[in-house]
Amino acid sequence: MSAAHEQPDHLRRSLSNRHLQLIAIGGAIGTGLFMGSGKTISLAGPSVLLVYLIIGVMLFFVMRAMGELLLSNLEYKSFIDFTTDLLGPWAGFFCGWTYWFCWIVTAIADVVAIASYAQFWFPGLAPWGPALLWVLTLLVLNLTAVRLFGELEFWFALIKILAIGALIAIGFGMVAFGFTSPLGHRATLANLWSDGGLFPTGVDGFFAGFQLAVFAFVGVELVGTAAAETADPMRNLPKAINSIPVRIILFYVLALVVIMAVTPWRLVHPGRSPFVELFLLAGIPAAASLVNFVVLTSATSSANSGIFSTGRMLYGLAEENHAPRLFARLSQAAVPSKALVFSCLCLLAGATLVYVVPNVVTAFTLVTTLSAVLFIFVWSLILVAYIVYRRKRPQLHAVSTYKMPGGVLMCWVCLAFFAFVLWLLTLQADTRQALLASPVWFALLAIAYARKVRRGAKTPSPVGEEG
């Protein structure tokens, strides 16, 4: 039997419930929680707890809408398929390419972060060295088999869970035993309301928290890109999505509660990881190295998810004739190898551009804000597709065993919330720059789609071909 004959023509359902659960957890716990929560606390004070809860609740409804849509037709491989089916080819084109770009941008931020975390242990190392090594390693592992990606994410997510679990346990232990810091501050839950109440920085500070916190949640929809490779999706997809609220309460809210209980919110340094600070207060001298390892793992996990997602998005786009057909070819391991290699080349090219920007922190803020804006676009398209699905396919909704709570009304509530977040991004100069840059991407997509439509009008599209 020839190699060509053995080449698979579809993705394999190799991801188990164990893999999907941890992929969903890994997506819900971003690097922003470990590194960005200090700045968010300094802006919003204890009201940051409400910020994370509100964003988490809204994204839970987005995930429920996505879940009902994916399970309404098991031929859907990801949200590209149902946006194309329900909204038209333009929506699949814009959604797929934007999601691909989302993860390229996010992975660029992660690669920059990986390089800086590696320099913690190897200060003399050129930053491009670990960045290149990490991307090539993750590419090789992703080319091997999808099950290996699942295993990698399982262990990456487990490390993050153990780190946050340790932080929560140590923090509550310090509160229970009345720990007093060298500066004379006692660990107590009263720190959450005794200094200015829940909203000590006012409404402005509360709103400012949303700008940073949204980026911490990007990747929560990752379970939707893994749908085509999930064993028993009717059982495993709902389990992964339903556990999102529990994860948000455990990993975000409890972690931030113990941080602000042990260290009064005004003393949380915006430029440092509050995780490191708490472990140092607890008398763990290796805290900086420990948290650096965890954050390095978190960034690697996010970069790994980015490589996986971009490959699957290009594969889906090629299947819909929205991208060159060569990206629809699978390797003998049933992975879209050409799409993965192309995405990694774009990722490395983008990472080199970040290094030529004089101020890396400014570049990082611009990159992460742009990523958040584009993710909001993708999440909004999922909600719009659900609204159209309810109008066009009422019979499928009627027989669905996984209906979205609140239905169409909650879709409109979530869309209004996303519009509110975009308005908030106009209030700060650095986030406003990234918001103003996002229309450039959509203009480029519109030009590319118009050219594609013109070409299609001249040359008959091979719609009848088998994939």
C-alpha cells in the first residue's frame, strides 16, 4: 500500500475526556492571571473580583451557544463551519482568518514572554534563542499526533492548577493563623473591604480592570477548535464547557481573594507577579524560580494552543475554499502538517518584529490588546450565528439535549457587554492605539475576500470535490 493511499482524508477523534477537560482549563487560565493580575488589582482594588466574575459569566454563555451549535451537527469541525453555514461564506472567511490571526498575535506575545522568562535563569542568552527553540520543539510535537498535543496540554494545565491550588492553600493558611508581614500587615479577609470598600478606586478604576482582565480569558473557546478531534463529543464537550464557571471561581476568584487578604490591595505592586510576592511572604525562598517555572509553563501552554489552533483554522479554511487547498492536506499522522508549518513561520516572523520595537512593554500591551479586540469579534460572531440558528433551525433547537440557558436574550446581553468593553478600550492611550489598528486587519480581509469572490466568478469553484 503506497504512502499516498494511506494518507488520511479527515481529522481523527483522538482526544479523550481527560484531554478535553484539561485543554478547557488551560484555555481558561491565561498567563494574564499570573503576571497581569497585579496591575489589575492596583487599578480596581477588591472590585477586581467582580471584574473576573462578570467576564467569566459572559464567556460561559458564549461557550454554551458554541456548544449547542457544534452538537446540532456533528459534521461541524469548529466554529468556522457553523458561521459559514448559518451566516454565509463571508462569515466563515472573516471568522476563520481572524481567529487564525488572533492566535498568531497571542502566540507572538507568548514567545516574547517565554524569551524573557528564560533569561531569568540564563541572563546572557540572546532572547531569540529560546524563542526559536520553543517554537520548533512545539511544532515537531504538534506534527507527531493530535494525542501528543492533548498530553502536552494535560500536563501544562496540571502544573498551572497545582500552582494556583498551592497559592490558595498557603494563602488561606496564612489568614487562618493570623500571619503578620514584616511591614506589620496582618493577613485577614477584612483587607477586602476595610480600605475604601469594594470599589476603592471608584467606577473608573472598576472599568479600567476590564481592559486588562479580558486578555486573561482568551483561549477559553479552544474546546471549539478541538471538537472534530474529540472522542464522544456529545458527552465530553458539554462536560468541558459546564465546568467553566467552577474553574473561574476556583482559579481566578479564590486566588485573588487570598492575594488581597494576605497583602492589602494598595500594597500589591502593579509591575510584579502577586504570586511571587505571596510565596516570598510565606517564607519560600525559591518562590521567584518556582513562579517563573509556572509562568514559563503557562506561556508555553498558550503558545502550544496557538500552534494547534492556527493549524486547525487553516485546515478548516482550506476545506471551505477560503485558503489554498494545500493547507487541507493531512499527514499520515492525520494532522494538517503544511498548515502547522506555515503558521509557525508567521509566528516566528511576527516575533522578530516585536524585538525591533524599542519598548517591549509597549509592544506587548499593543499586541495583547489587539488580540483581545479580535477575540471579541470571534466571540460576537459565535453569538450572532446562534441568533440566526434559532431563527433558521428551530427544529434542531427543539430536539437539542444541550440548550443554551437564556437563549437569544442572553446572546444580546453578551453582545452589549462586548460593545461596552470595546468602548472602555478607547479610554486609555495604549489600548486605544490597538483598537484603532484593528480596522486595518478587517480592511485587508475585505480586500482579500472581494478578490476571492471575483476569482470565483471567473473560475468555477470545485464544490463537488471530495476532501
